[in-house]
Amino acid sequence: MKKIIDNDGLSAQVNLLLRINTLEKENAELKKQLQRAQKMEAIGTLAGGIVHEFNNILFPIIGYTEMCMYDVPEKSKTHENLASVLKAADRAKDLIQQIQNFCMRGEEKRTPLKIQYVIKETLKLLRASLPATIKVIHEIDTTCDPVAADPSEIQQILMNLCTHAYLAMEEKGGILEVTLSAADLDSSELSSEIGLLPGSYLKLTVKYTIPGIEHSKTNPIFEPQFLMAGPNEDLDTNLNTVYEMVQSYKGNTHISTGPDGKTTVNVYLPVIDKKTDSYPKTSFETDIPLGNETILLVDDEEDVLEMMHSMLERFGYQVISTSNSIEALDIFQKKSETFDLVITDQTMPEMTGMELIKELALIRNDIPIILCTGFNEKITQDTTKHLGIGALVGKPVRIVDVAGKIREVLGRKP
């Protein structure tokens, strides 16, 4: 007997198989996305630990350097050399702040920023990770005006563009050129190619070679698919992120290719009128507020502890210090009325700073406290208010700032 084929049933089975196949592909893609997210979270955790350690290294460098600068004549060669050390430490501090901004989750904060410093430090990081077949050339105008920007966003824009260039040149190598210059656009220069209002802008240019791309006019709209010469799926994501971020700055981004096969990406960011300097000059004319109270100092990093102990004694305070939070609690329990202030680090073994503060409050709830942190994205002034913490200080910090915070907190005592 000849079997009758049920077309409707067969169609339903085929559709079911196609749907299952689609779901399997979607499931595989979701797994990939989850793996990427987990990898980024792991990188963020690792970077956070690096930030903490670097801040603890920088704090004694900055502290001892400042103390030495107060001990030598201001116009001496030694003072000048120490000022150079302090400037280098400030640059390191700024770089660590960029990493911390990358690790922090939440809204980015855009403040007046000279992005040339961020670009230079980012290029140093990139140079170490790029193969020798790719030569990096940069020309950064250090006199450019600031923009209202978040350092981590500027870093991400440049990293994404340079990553795209690297992926394009990965097989054959090439030259990666990065420039930053001022761009004053008046009404006569504005066109559909620029798409910006008249005014002053910073122009960040990344130029590189992509095999297989033909000469083209400038693209008024930043279309990542224009550059898709290779099979790498990450290119679209890198460029889309750049486009969206630059648009949020009320800037613009567009690309063009020349007869030589070089692709040029221009990023325009509007400058602001407010002048700023990423590395403020250190003044030693400011009088440091002194005192004579007794302070309990707690920090598990020996170098930080010794430097802060010396610094506080220089301010005129009586200091009892320990690197163990359990020992600090025992000292305070025996002589709680002796102390006028407690300064403690947050990240410590056995008992964290927050845990120590809770125990101290059970013994004496009116003790003024300053909490120091090297890196902790969960600790803010708002989260510490209920513990009665007088001030939250992020390491590394300047001498005059430490002295000021101490007087500010002690001044609130009833």
C-alpha cells in the first residue's frame, strides 16, 4: 500500500527542526556573550586589585617626597629634583585613576580634562601589547584646550580605534598614526562632511592601512560596515561604540581612505572655555594646619604605616600605630579615652576597616574616624554615614589634604 504523505505534518516538522536549529544557534551565541561578560568581570576584578596595590605603593612615594620638599630650600636643586619625582608620581596617580574609572560601574563623570595626557598614557599601554610588525607614530599637541570628558571614555574611544587598526593590520603589519590637534571650524568650513556647529574642537585622528579597501570620499556618517574588509566580528562592535560615545559628547566621527590605501578616522570633540591642568603645580607656601591630639593609626601596609606615622608626628600629633586591626581594637579597648581620632585603612586581613569601625563604636560611639581606601567601588560617603565616619580619604593623598581632613573632622567634635 502506498503511504500518503501528510504535507501539513511534514511542513510542521521541518519548521520545528528549523526553529530548534535557530534556538541552538542563539543559545551558542548567548553562551559566547556570557563568557565575554565573565571575562570582562574577571579583568575588572584583577584591575581593581592592581589599583589598590599601586595606590599603596604611590602613597609613601608621594608622602616622603613632599616631606623632603618641606625640609630643603624651595629654590635648591634638590627641591627641583623632588618636584620632578612628585610630578611623575602624579602622572602615575592619574593613570591609576583611569584604570579605577574603568573598573567602577555606574554613571561616568565628565569634568574638564586635557585629554592629551590620557592619550599619551593609553598609547604607552597599547605599544606594549601590539606586535613589533605594527609601528606606532604619534603627534600630540600639548597646548590643546580641555574638553568636558570622562578619562575612561576617552581611553575607550582610542583603544577601540587602535584595536580596529591592529585587527586590520594583524597579518601584514603596518603603521598606526595617532594625532591630536585643535580644529577651529567656522561657518565657511562647515559642510555635510563635518556635520558640526561652528566652534572650537579637538581633532583626534587615527590613520592606518586596511588591505582591500578602495579609495573613497569622507563618510559623513560613521558606518562601521564601510570598513568590514575582514571576517572579524569584533570590528563592528568597536566602531559602533566609538560612534555612539562621540555622539554623546555632541561631537562627530567620520572616515575616509586615500589613494595610498590608508584609512583615516577623525574624531571631533567640542572644547570648553574653562582652562585646566591635569597636573597642578605643587605649592609649598600653604600653611599646614597642625595639632596636638592623640591619634590611633591602623594600616596593614608597613610602608604606608611608617610614612603616615612620620607625617602625623610632623603635624604635631601623638601617634600610636599598628598594622593589625585586631591589635588596634585591643589597644583602643584598653585606652579608648586616650584617643581623639582613629585613622584606619579599609582593606585589611582578619578585620576590615568597616568592621573595625563598628567594633570601635560599641566601645565609644563618639570617636571621630577617618577611613582610607586604596580602591573599593562599594564604599562612598553615603554608604559610610551610618557608621559615623567623619571623612573618607582615597589613597594616595597629599600632605596638606590629610592635615586639612584631620582638622575638619576634629572640628566637628561637640
